[in-house]
Amino acid sequence: MGFLPISAEDMRKEGIEQLDFVYVIGDAYVDHPSFGHAIISRVLESHGYRVGIISQPDWKDDCSISILGSPKLGFLVSAGNMDSMVNHYFVSKKHRQNDAYTPGGEAYKRPDYAAVVYGNLIRRTYKNIPIIIGGIEASLRRLAHYDYWSDKLKRSILLDSQADLISYGMGEKSIIEIADALAGGIPVSDITFVPGTVYKTKDISGIYDSITLPAYESMKEDRRQYADSFAIQYRNTDPFTAKTLIEEYPHQVYVVQNPPQPPLTTAEMDDVYELPYMRTYHPSYEEKGGVPAISEIKFSLLSNRGCFGGCNFCALTFHQGRILQTRSHESIVEEAKLLIKDPDFKGYIHDVGGPTANFRKPSCEKQLTKGVCADRQCLFPKPCPNLSADHTDYLSLLRKLRALPGIKKVFIRSGIRFDYLLANKDDTFFRELVEHHISGQLKVAPEHISDAVLSKMGKPGRTVYEQFVRKYGKINESLGKKQFLVPYLMSSHPGSTLKEAVELAEYLRDLGYMPEQVQDFYPTPSTVSTVMYYTGIDPRSGKTVYVCKNPHEKAMQRALIQYRNPNNYDLVYEALTKAGRKDLIGFDPKCLIRPKNNINPKRLNRPQNTKEPFGHNHTNKAMSKEKKQKKTTIRNIHKRKKGG
């Protein structure tokens, strides 16, 4: 078993005259189960279909799409592991200069809106061959959606790409049903029955038990209608309860979304992750230094998919769903043994997790038969009474991995949901997390501390995070450790005005902490937060929401989080003035910055209040011993020069 063919020469070597599917991808070809194209192609292969890969074709050359010839059943298209626009651009819309999913990290090797461009590239050459698009870009743009980069409401990607079908979500089940239908001679236009797919039609008379969404043209004219449409979509992401959704376009064209595919069972998950992946990038990339994205995932283990966390700025509900799907311990342990045999393995498993590491079971038993609640979240605004917060299974898995010969340390890096952790009354997992699975610091994502903003994020209130910090500190102290917390924070999320941004700055002042990095809110397709950003409406409640869109105000909100940075002084001064908080400009320990005529630009802004609550990593005020020693040495030199 080796890599799938990427050239006509590979096909000749394997005696393949014609492939069943040609898979066109925006990423480099990496045959590892962390890459969607690897999973889909290996799943198809396991069902007897021959698949070839065209990676990052030159979209300016029509011939680039023909290197593997005409496939027997169809073309598969994916923009890659990321939406191509997120891959290309910072939130400022400035172009990124590297791409971790391209050989050598080279930028500009795929087009903007890659799935659309690849679809049209194929259609120009192959007029009648079926095109099925999938992956994160197609999945989250499957119906009308707000596109941040063009600042427009775009049509379903199915129409713009000239594809025949979208396989949305993770796609393992739907792609086999599609392949079997095509192999059985069913025209692609008649494949309207597969869960987890979107198709287009001019006749909806035979569709039953469906919901008709607001028409595309109506949503373009009235943003509230788009918010209403999204709210309906959000309530129909569960395979047990979802209805068929119909969206109308001009000229009596309808885009129809079937309910999602059923979640994979544990046995099905095991089968998917035990397929014969090569577990690395194609050897043709070696001369360019390989594919950077492999470095973090090569020695990581995926244990689950799906997430019931419900963060509003995250698209997981639309892509993987809220029902947890897990692999068995046996499957994960066997994969760990493969890692140990790798000559590059140094004894460290980088991660054992998924979208949320400490989710290893559905949030409640009824989800397995009745699905998730359409109008209620599992953890927000507080944990549901039916929530089963239990880390027993995850803890058992981690212990088995730690016990394997050749394993020095098992890290958890894919994110801990701290409110779920606190909901578990048994602290055994929390204690072992601190003792065995972090090294010096734990990254967590409170995102903000203003309850007004947190409510728009779908995150727990400030007091929950503070409770977590205290408990983390106590456990560290009981173990004789001093490990820090590194909180991820977000600026300019819908609901955040300068008032809330100042509130966050004051909180950081009291901690004596300034983040080294700040994430400005990024409106990506098909999230609740993005709908708020575009419409100014919370689609769940229908209420209006303040949205910061002005680039200068966004810069002020971001600067307030890093108010000690001298480069941010003018922005912070302006923000405090506009917010009516000049009381925070002065010499009092509670002030954020000094008056304009009384600062030394060579020194960091401060406050003098540098109390250090245990558990946070004070990257500025709380200097390392090395920095303190250096400062003491410089002070002694000055004393000697003065004769002191």
C-alpha cells in the first residue's frame, strides 16, 4: 500500500486505465487522517473505488485539471482543511505570506474561493461529468451566506461552483452513498435522497416535510430575513430532528439541503481512522522541505469529533454537529503504538483530543435517540440539568497512553472546556491534567470577561472563569507546582463597545498581565457571531446587537487589551477619552496610562499595581528570574559609575 496516484505515470505503474474519482484539493497531498481529503479518498478506496489526487492545480491553466484523465464517476473538489479565504487573509484583509498547508509554506498556490474556481475549471473542460464539492469551505457555504471579504451576501456555493452536489459535514457516509448511486447508473441529477448533501432543482413538488427559507433576493434586500433564515438553519443541524431546507433563487432555481448524515458509531470511527494512511506528506514535496502543517498533527491523536460547547463564533455546529462521536480506547492506543515506531518520535504525544479535548461522551443520553435540543444549549448560559459531566472515560484513556513503553509525556493542547470541567464534581481528572498533561502553562479560552460580551459569544460568565482560575491554583499548590494559565482573548466581538473593552483592560490591569497576542473577531461563514456582525441582529433572539466595524475603533479595542505596549499609547488614550474614562489616565495605581506630557516613551505603560494572582502567566510585569538578574546587574553597573 502506498500513496494514491498523482500522475499518469503513477496510474501506469499501478495498472490503472481509468480512475473512478479524481479528487482536486487546495492543500498539498498529505495522507494523514487529520486531512479531509485523506479520509474521503481512503474511505472510497476501502469500498473498492479507485481515486487519484490533483493537488493545487494551476487554476490559470485548463490543462492542469486533465493530468489524470477523465474519471469514470466524477470529480471531487475541496478547497482544503481551511476556508481558502481564511487561509489567505488576516482579519485585516491583508494577505498572509505563508501557507502551512502548501509545500515549503509557500503562499499563493491556491486561488481565492478555491472550491468555486476549481469547480469552474473542471466544468470548462468536462461539461457533463459529475462534480461533488465538500470540505469546510463548501460545507459552511452550502446555503446563502455572508462573505466577509467581499462584504456581500453570497449565493450557495453549489451555484457559483457549477457543481452538482455538496457533501457537507464530515462526509464519510454520504460520499459512499453518492459513489454507489453513480456506480449503479443513477444520473447525478437524480441523486436527491442522500443525507448530508445539498442539490439544486427546478421542481420541489415531490419534497415533503420541508421548510422553505426566505428567498435569496429577499435576504439581500432585508438583512433581518437572513438572520431569520440562519436561525432556522441553526435549529436544523441535528440528524434526528432536522427538516429538509429549501432556498429559492431567481429563475425558479431551488437549492435543497437534506438533513445531516447520521453520526458515526464508535466502530465506524475506528474503521475510518484505521485505514492504511501513509501518515505523512507525499514524497514529491521533500525537496521543498515538506508541508509545515504536518509538524503539529503528526504525533497527535484524535479521540473525538463534534462539539456541544456552542461557542457562537465557531462553525462546528454547522460542520461536525453537536453530537459527540468517539473512537475506542483500543483504536487510539494502537495508533499511539504506530507513533512510537516512527523514527522521528521523541516520546511526546502532542495532543489527545478533538474540537474540545475533554468531551468524550454525548452531553446527555437522550441525544443518542432523540438528538440535541433545537432551542437549548448544553452549557450556556449555564450547564443544563440533564448534562452528564464525566471525565472517567477520558481519564482512563490518558492513563493507558501514559503507560505505553516509549511514552514520556502526553500533552493536551486542543482545548479544555473549563465550565464542563467545573461541572464535574470529581476532581480526579483536573488533578491529573495539572500533574501529567501540561508543561508549565495551560492555554484556556475565556475570550472576554464582560458578561455582556460573553452572552453574545455563548461563553460562560466571568465568575465561572474566576472559579476555574482559583481551583487551578489550588491544585497546582497542592502538587507543589507553579504552572501558569494563558488566556485567549478576543477583541471587537459583536456586543463589545469601548465600554466593555475598557472593562477587559481593567481586568488585565488587576491581574498584572498583558497578552502577547490578541485575536480580533474574524467573521467566518456560517457562525452565529458572523450573522450578528452582518445583520446587527442576534438570530437566536431577534434583538439588535452593537457591532464594531470601524477599523479605527477595532484598533482601539485591540490596543486596550495590550495597553502597556508603548506603540498603543495614542490609541489607548483616545479610547479612554471616547469612553469617558479619563479617570484611567494618571498616576494612580488603578490608571492604565500616564498623562501625555508625563511619560517616558522608552518605558512600558504600566499600572504600578502588580499583584500576581496565582495561576496566570505574567509575561510583562512578572519578570523571569533571568530578566530580574539582568536588571539588577545593570543597576549595579550604574551605581559603580556613580561611585555608589
